[in-house]
Amino acid sequence: MVQPRLIGLLAAHFASSDLSRVERLRRLLHSVEEQTWRVPLLVSWSAEDASGGAGGAGYGVAEKAQAVLEEFQQRGVLHAMPRLRGRRSQFQHYGRLRESLKRHITDQPWVFFSDDDDLWHPKRAEEYATAIQARPKQEPVVHSRIHLTPGLGPRLPLTATAAQVTQMEADGLLRVAISAEEEKPGLFGTATGEYFDAAAEFQVFDDFFERHNDQVIANQFADIRFRTHLLRGTNRVYRFLPRSASGDDPHGHLPWMYFYDRPTMPYSTPPGQEDLEYVSDELPDPKRIAGMRQTLDCVLFQLTPTKGPLEITEQDFAQSLVGTLNEVSSASVAMALDRCRKHGVRVVKAPG
């Protein structure tokens, strides 16, 4: 059987004061270097300039990130594109990597994904290769049903290794996220799992950028949109659990594939001007409004097509959209209707 060609893709951005992120990058790259199935890792990265000029802290962050990338490039772990100055979104970086691949590849490799501050299990690439060879219907996406997170615990130490993560998982200190075998159907059905759990034929990756404009690619929720693109569709995804650990693993657990170093916590950014528009007697707290508004925007951004309006029924609106909020009142319903309007989504009566 022909062995699949796998390429890892890494998008990285370094804020001007975030020295710890450089150490997390080093931690990640050590885990990539430990892969039992060595694959190329292509990196697109950006770093902010320091507000105080070339001698400020931001210059130090960019310099340190550059040094770490060069160190691991010399060791054959990665190939890094030149630094981009200023902030770029995650999928702007992936779009840059896509264009580079299109210029250089002559076949159809498989690609898989990584943040710069997470860790890989040593068998991550090997398990993807095995799943690609085992898929029964030549599905263009393979999807691992398992990854780890800190759960309610803290983030990993900056010097943590993949072996230490395995030990922590064996000791019950981490959250094991195992996704279902099948996605929930319907318009509001969830695409089970995360995009970083998947490996996809390059054509599937390329098609995402063909179907979406620059505004979508720059959006903070582009990863959720991409997850839906990858994981929805009949005969599109082969979902698998990694093989049991080999005899040289004292724990005998399934390879955890990917450690997503984010503790479980509500996702919300500080309230902005648009959140203040919804302040009322029923919703007096701008922070509360910001969390609800971002929840609605996240769901609607996932659904809204790039061309043409989307219509949802009043029942779906009430149960599947407003129902995602922690509280339901006339004010929250009015906010949900307004967010639908701003996303170009029409709420209509069910046919018949």
C-alpha cells in the first residue's frame, strides 16, 4: 500500500509582550521532533513590533521567536516562512501556507493543523497515516476522536514534555475529550470534534479558501467555520480512535494525539460599543451582554452562507439559537433577532 504524504501546518502569532508564548513554541516543537513518523512542518508566523521601538520588549519577542524557529529548522523539524510584521489571524496564516503549497506541490498531500502553544503525542502523525490507509470509503478527511485539555486545571508548565502529559493523563489530572462517532444532523447540528483533530486531503483545505472571502478568513471564528467545512457531509469523514498503545508504553492508554492547552472557561472578550446598544432594564450588565452576543455571533457565523440569504424557522430560532443562551427574556430574544438581521439570516414560519 502506498504510504500517504502528510504535511503539518502551523500558524503562529506573537504579541509584543508575550515572551511565554515563545517558550510554548519551543515546547511544541520538541513534541514535533519526537514524532515516530517524521513529517514536514510548514510555519507561517507574525510578530508585533514593540511600541517603544527596535530596542523594546516586542523586538525581543520577535528575535526570540526567530531564534527558536531557526534552531528547529536547522535540526530538520520545520520550514518557516519569513516573518510577517503586525498581527495576522490564524487563518490568514493558513491561507499563506496554502498559497505556498499550491506553488510547490505536484501531488495531493494530506495536511493537518497545530497551534503554536499546544503539544503533539509522539504517534500523532503515525496514527493519521494509519487511519488514512484504513479508511473504508476513501473519505477525504480522517478525524481522531480523542484529544486532551487541562479541563478545570491550569495550563501546562512551559517546560512540559509529551511524556509528562502522558503521565498526567494516566494520573487522571487532565480532561480526556472523546467525540461521538457520528455528527448530530440538521442545520444546527454540531460538527463533532475540533478542526485540529482532523487531517484532510489538500483539496479539501484548498476548497475552504475558494469558498470564503477575505473577511471570513480574518474573522476570529474562522476556525469554527473551518471545522464545519471539514466535518460535515455524507461519506466525507472517517472517524477513528487511535490504536492501543504498544508494549513499550507502561500505561497502555490510547495515544492522546493532541494536547489543547486551554483550561475550560467561558469564552468572552470585553464588551464593546455594539454591546452597549443592548443595555436595558432586563439586561443591565454589558459583560453579560457581551458573552451572549458572542455566543449568538459564533453560532450564526457558522451557519451563514457566503452567498444568498439563510432562512431558519421560528422553532429553530427559539430552541436552537435563543436556547443556547443562559437566560431567555424579551430583551435577549430581541438581541438574537438583531444579530440574525446583521448576519443576513431570516427567521420565517415553518412550511405547512
